[in-house]
Amino acid sequence: MKSPFRYRPLPVRAVNLAGTALRGAGFTLAGLDPGALLETARRRTGLTDFGNEDFRAPFETLLGACERQAKLSLVGRLAARSHLLQLLETRLRMHCDRQNDPRIAEQTIVRPVFLTGLPRSGTTLLHGMLACDPANRTPLTWEVMFPSPPPATVTDEARIRTADGSLRWLDRLAPAFKRIHPVGALLPQECIAITAHNFTSIEFHTLWRVPDYQAWFERDDPRRAYFFHRRFLQHLQRGRPGGRWVLKAPAHLFDLGSLFAVYPDARLVQMHRDPREVVASVASHG
């Protein structure tokens, strides 16, 4: 029986077949050259300064692994290119915001709560429940996708509509994904989507087969990702202060020491589930 999670809509299959034919004829489509993507992001935003250059090593390692190892279809390459460009453009805009408004860097993140646990152990459900408490603040999906300029309200209709449009494309490309994980512009977002803007995130080796990038990621100092994570929260908090941050990702389990090095007053909530059930649940959605 074919898994529904491997189903691809007919238009996707048609584009991929065309891409295979063009590649066989020697054409390269949806290029993933690091330098070209950086220049495209600069041209689209009209900005040039990415800020701290420590993202370059993971960015270049990731793109090299995508070319050598990921075996992306044409639709996969187009999606990857679009996603990576959005991350670069957001990084440019956020750095410009920080330069123009010194009060972003003055934001203090006080006693954030981090939810973690094995995948499929209930962290998403708990995150959503805690987000209902008005005393708490979770990073919403639209805020993480479009954090610049710092969001001032929870009803930024233009950005919410744009985020919804992007998520509808995800639904078209992978209609079964929502059975695994709920998505929506107004739903809480995971921390791995935040650190993706610094190209230090398990998001990438979860999305694509990039073992060279994963090996680099596992050797890197995890504090790099958490320092950027804090900068990102400062950005969101500058426009809309108030509320205790409630954050979530199973990946926090990998290095709690680095988390507490950057957030020494953090509170941790760890979910527990029988590992046998976790493995069965993860495998059923493979």
C-alpha cells in the first residue's frame, strides 16, 4: 500500500518530469549558487549588509550539500531556492531594522519557557494550549516568516495574508503534511524556524537529504544558534512587548547546556512518552 505522505499532485509530477528532461538536455534550472542567491537577495531588498557574517559557513555548506546530495526535483529546487531567498531577505531587513532602531538590542528576554521532548510527544499540543493564556507570548508563524519591521500588533492583516498564501502553496505541494503537523499563519511556530534564518537549524536536514550539512551542524557550537534566537525574539518584542515567551522545539534536547548559557533564567518543560510509541509514530509519518 502506497503511503499517502509520498503522494504528489499531478501538476507537481508534470513539472518534475519536465525538469528531468531539461536536466538531461544540459539545462540547469533554479540555481543554488551561494553567491548568486546573496546577490539576488540584495537586489530584491535594496540592502547590502547582512550583519554578522557567521551565517556564511552554514549557508555555503548547506547549498553545497543540496547540490551534491539532496537530489532535488525541479519543484524541490524551486521551493528550496524560494525558501532560502526569503531567509536571506529577512536577514537583510532585520539587520537594517536593528541599525535604525537601537532599542531592539535593548530588549531583555526574561524567564522564557522552553517546551521540549522527543518528536511526537505532545509538544505542539502543549504549545498551542499555553498560547491561549494571554499572559504568555508565542512566536506566531506569520511573525517568524515576516518579522520585519518588528510586528506592532497581533492583527497585521497584510503579513498574515501573505503568510497564509505561502502556506497554501505548501498544502498544494504536500497536501498530507497537515496530518503530521498543523500549520497556519496564526498558530505558534517552532524555534527551528527562527534559527533557520541563521542557517543553523535541524530544519534543513529534516527537509532535505544533506548529510554534509548535518555533519557540520553537529560539530558546530550550538550557542551560535541560540545567540541568534535571542536576537530574533528581541526583534519581535520591540514592536509588541509584554507576555512571557513560551517557545518550543524537540531539538532543544540536543544541547540544553547551550540553551541555558544564552538564557540562564529559562524555564524548561520536558514532555515524556514511551520511546517505542515515539518511534512508531515518527515511522508512520515517514
